[in-house]
Amino acid sequence: MQRVCDLKHANCFKDVTSHDLFLSNRKLVDLMQHSLHEGIQLKSWILGKKVGSGACSEVYEVREKGQSAYDFVMKISPVDPPISLRKKRKKTDRERNADALYAEQLLYRTYLNDHPGIPKLPDRACGEDKGYRFLVMERLGRTLDDALSDQGTISHATAARIAHELLDVLQYLHTKNILFVDVKPANFMLNRVNESRVYCVDFGISDRYVTAAGKHKEYRIGAIVGTPTFLSLNCHEGATPSRRDDIEGLLYVIIYLMRGNLPWQKATSDQEGARMKRSIPLQKLCESLPQEWTGLLQQSRACAFEDKPDYDSYRKTFRKLAGEFKPGDPIVWNTSKNRDPVMIKSVARATSDASSPPRKRAAGKRVPVKQTKAKQSNAKKSLKEAKKDTIKTSKKTSGRKRMTAKKN
């Protein structure tokens, strides 16, 4: 083991090893962690109250030095001292979390700075101080989980309005070759003023779906990544995520907000949850909802791994279900709570999922090209059938409306 020495205090440190110094610095960082409290200053930011926690960081309200309003929030992750016990060692959880926070700020700065559905970063938004790495962004309001807990399940029109806005953000990410991955109600937030817009937040485990060479990533089977309740069926079974999976996850989130729960939340393991997700008929899942939702799920599940989702088709259906609204109109919530008894448990479960560490992907097994192509061919056939079902459903619904109008 290599010995280290401070030239000014050689006698004091002559028996200190790199292992000792690592542990000493680690204890120092731990002490700094305990000193993290309301009023402490990190660079030019003053911490307020803790407002939440995510997979990789704690979240505090903050204000700029010299300002009184807490108009921003700060994601904070402790940083271990840059001393390794050996050249090749596994990174600690804290190091991985700090790395994820750094990658997230790069994502915001490089790709995500020009869409209204993504939080804005102020000047001097990221840095390190007192043993912590931080990222500052504009402060938003409630999460969709909070809204569900506060006001109960949402109307079908409101659900479609939210889906319409979030689809726009996901499509924007996909044009940047980025997958959101961790699609869940806790990662969608409303603005503070009049709750007229929904934002995507927390890109800590987002990923690219193309390689450095510009090719789509290969289909592999490995460990699951994300929040199981809202994962697409393929990702719940361990498949590499692609664009189709963000869309299917979004549909589950919206259905969850209308129902108040999802059947597979009762599962006691990821494997059981995936089995339930596969075995429950989509018609049964959507039996209390407009028929279009069954067709939308069929369409998303039929999309092949490398295929670009038909965003315009989804958008058209969402727009029809949402009715008339203009960008900037406040989102309409239920005035009285319509709460399923199971919903309270489901909200708690989703919150628990939100604070759990991110799922890391194993190397995975490459699936033979022939097998993948066969799946894609079958998927395309199913996709055409799903679109036909959606069109038929739309015609039936419009026909019923015309008949009702004539009677009246």
C-alpha cells in the first residue's frame, strides 16, 4: 500500500496510509453532511427547508444571497474525497449519485434548455461546496402524485389534456435522442402560479437510445431500470428501454390518475408485477375509461423496439378526448375528492418508489437479429390492427354522440 506524506508535517504523517487518509476524509465529509441545515450557504445560495428527495439526491428550497424569496430548489448530493484505495475499485453509491447529478446538469445545459415543459436553470446553477455537489433550478408546484392525493382521481378530459402536454415533452426529448426512462407521477410537476402547465423533472437516470455512431442501441435483456409500477411491459421484463417504452409508461401514469390505482401495485415482487401486467386484459384495465385508451395501449405495445412512435396519432386522440382548451388555461381538477380506498396505498407506494435508488442495468444478453426482426414484423402487424381498432372506436363514439343529439 502506498504511503502518503505531508511535507510540512512529515513527522506527524509518516505512518499515514492512503487508506487512513481516505477514511479520515470520508469522516470529514460525513461531519459536513450533518451540518447541512436551513440557513447554510452553498456558494451564492442559501438553503431553506427540505422539500423532498429523489433517487440520487435531496431537494431543498433555496434563495439567492441578498434575495428573500425562495424561488428555486436545489438538488444536493454528497461528494466523496477524490482518493481511491486502489486504481481499479468500484465507485460508492454516493460517488455514483454525485456523478448522476453532474450528468443531469450537463443534460439540462446541452439539450434541455429550450422547451417550456422542462424547468429552467438560473446562472451559477451548479457547483460544489462544503463536500456537496448541487444543481439549482426553478421552483415548481405540486407533483401529479400530490394532486391525486389532494383532490382525488381526475376527469377523463383533464387526463387527456395532461397526456397531450407530456407527450409533447417526451417527443422533444426523443428528437434529442434522449429517453426519459423514469416515467412516474412523482416526476411530473405543475407550475406554481395557476397550474396551467405540466413539467418533466428528474433526469437522473435518463439515457440515450442511439450509440455514438448514430445507430439505435441493440435490443438486450438485463435488469430493470426505473419505477416498476409505471414501466412498460417490455422494460418490466428486463428489455432495454426505447422510445415506445416512454409512451407506454406515460399511458400507465394517465390511467393511474383516472383510476387511482393500477392492479399490479399489489404485486410483492417485480416478477409478479410483470406477470400481472402481461396477463391482465387491456380492456379490463380500461373498462371504466373511454374506449380509446384500450386502443392507445394496444398501439404502444405493438410498436417495435427501434420504431418511432406515431406521435401524431396519439396527439390527435388526446386532443379529441381533452375537448377544447388553450395553452395557458388552468388545468381543471375535481372539486370533490373521488378516492378509491386502494388509492391511498398506491400513492404511498409510488412515493416510496420515488425515493428508492435507481435501478442499474446489467450488461444484458444480446437478442439474435433474426428473433428481433421477427418480433418487429409481428409488432407492425399488431400496430396496424391497433390503429384500426382505435379508428373504429372513434367512429362508434362519434356515431353515438350524433344519435344522442338527434334524440335531444
